[in-house]
Amino acid sequence: MSLVFVTGGTGYLGSYAVTRLVLHHDAKLALLVRAKNKKDAIAKLWNGLQMHAGAHESAASKAEWFERVLENVTFVSGDLTAPHLGMDPRVRSELAERTSSILHIAASLNRRSEKACLNANLRGTLSVVGFARDVIAKRGRLERFTDVSTVAVCGRRFREVVQEDLAIDWERSDYDPYARTKKFAEHMVEELLPDTDRLVVRPSIVMGDSRFPQTTQFDMVRSFCALADMPVLPMSGAARLDIVNADFVGRAIADLHLKRDTKHRIYHLSSGTGSKSAEAIGTALLSKYPSRRPPRFVPQASRAFEATVNRMANLPKGTLSLYGALLKVFWPYIVFDTVFDNTRVCEELGETPVPFTEYCGELYRWSREVKFAYPFVPLPERLAKLAAPSQEITTWA
């Protein structure tokens, strides 16, 4: 039986990939989860996946949907940043014998913390690579190692269309620790697993779902809403924003990982040359909310705005400092007017991303309505009482 070992399966992108892998491909998954016990692990996955069960379904229907997912999931107690992934030696050995492929999604997106990025994105990836080598030693081969990276590995750019094989330029500086450590993580996988079928997928700015307005990832959404509410924007209206819908990215991660004969080794999961301009996004919001005033684009004010954002980020903890910190992090990716060619993934999947202009209005409305906090439903008692679907690969008796 094929078993996919997944890191980051309870996170935002991981929830999309896990849902697709289980419900579309009927894949069997072993999820690395930092949890105190079985109930804690189920609760983490429930929080990660409940958004996909249907925004308006009853709690009972969502529980039934989640039980179908659990039938294909085994939890593995561990920690990305702990030695040997924090796994019990017996469990690790047995898991290595059963694992057929590895999907590495887990990462730290804390662009302000060098330490967090080094620990999760470098040390963590090195530990996952170490487990991959254990699998190869036990089974003779690993069918595939998929590394979910980021287009941010491209470094500092301006007004470019970046191709997959030319994205990494070691002479370029990076915008932040996240970009830098993910770039080195890609290099590490390539150097340490030279004879393994490796796949690198690089999402661009993942924001919102084209099918429904709900999201559990609000950092970039906060920045988008803050900018949308500004009467004057210190940027060019022609600047393209490579924003891609999470449902497209999740499908791409799952489908490419399981596809045996992919045509390429690296894929940009992005909107590519179909990315919309800041002005087009503003127009889309106006069509949804006609009482709004169209924004004025004043690129000459960019430096003054950046200075203001820096001052806001350094204020005592509060709303202003929060928005300042978020805008400081994301601003370079908003104004660099660079997009990432997605021809490869569109040809591979036979599908293109949904333009951000088609769903940004509902995302804006709902996020403001819930005040940037997803209304999680507590774990139903019937789920809390469930036994693990499989007891064979777990640290819990």
C-alpha cells in the first residue's frame, strides 16, 4: 500500500492538499503532528480542515465529512524542529518501511524572525531529508520527495516575468529570512537527495478561495484590506500582483505529487502573466461596492509611505503596530511588479487559476465581517471519542 508522509498537513496550504489527496485520490496519509495525545491530534486536523467541509453545512454533516477523511489518515507524533523529527525510534523505523513518498509542506512564514525560519525551514527540512534517506535505506527507493517552496526564492526583482529554472540567482539579495531559508532548503534537497525523484512547487501570494469567501489565513488579507481602504495608494496602478487562489494551489500540490510522469521538476503555482494590476483589483472592488471612491495611485509617495510603515511597525503593541509590521513584510512583494510564469502547471493540470478580481470582493466583505478571525466550530464530542483509524504507525497505544 502506498503511504504519503506529510508535514504541515494541519496548516493552511496543508489543509487543501490533505483534503484533495484523501477525497479525490483516496490516498493514505501519515501526518506528522505536534500533539499531546490522539484527541489533540484530531482536534488540530479538525481545525485545519473544517473550512473545507462546507461553510453552511450543519455540524453533524461536517463531522461525517471529517470522519471520511480520518479513515485515510494516521497521525504520527513529532516535531519538525526536534532531533529526528521528534519521532519515537520504533515508530520512525516502522514508518520508514511503509512510506512510499514524502510531501513536505511545513515551514515557518515568520518573515521577521531569522531564528524561526532557520529552525523550521533549514533544520526542519534537513530532518525531513534525513527521514527520506531512512526510507531509501529501508525500501531501496523513495517514489517522490515534493518540497513546497515559494516564489520568494527569486530574490529582489522589478518588472519581470520569472521562469522556473531561472528563479534562483545566487547573486541576488533576498527580501527576508523566509525567502532566504526556503532558497537554501531547495538547494539542500537537491544536494542531499540526488538520485530521488524530486519535485519543487513554488506558490506565489496565496490569498483566498475562489469558491467561497472563508479563509483561515489572514496576514496577507489584513494587508489587502488595509490597502483597499486607503484613498491614496503609494504605488503604480499598473503594478501586477501575482495573487493565486488557494484552491488552485492545493489541487496542484496534491495532483503533481501523485502524478508519476510530470514533465518538469519545478512548477510555479501562480497566476503568471494573467496576474491582475492594482488598478484592476481596485476596479473589481468598486463594482462590488459602488459607493466606494476609486483609489488614487501616487507612486511618488512610495518612499514616504515606507518610512511611515517602518515607524508604525516600531510602535508599542497594538493595531497600528500590527498593520505596520504586516505592511513592512509584504510591501516589497506588492510593488515589485513581478510575476511568475505558470505555463507548466496550467498545461499539467489542464486548468488555470481564477483571477483575484473575480473573488476579492467577497473575501474583503467576509474578512471584515468576521474581524479577521475564522469562526471555528469546536471539535464535536463524537469525533473526540474516535479511535485512531490505524494503530500501526503511532506513538499512542
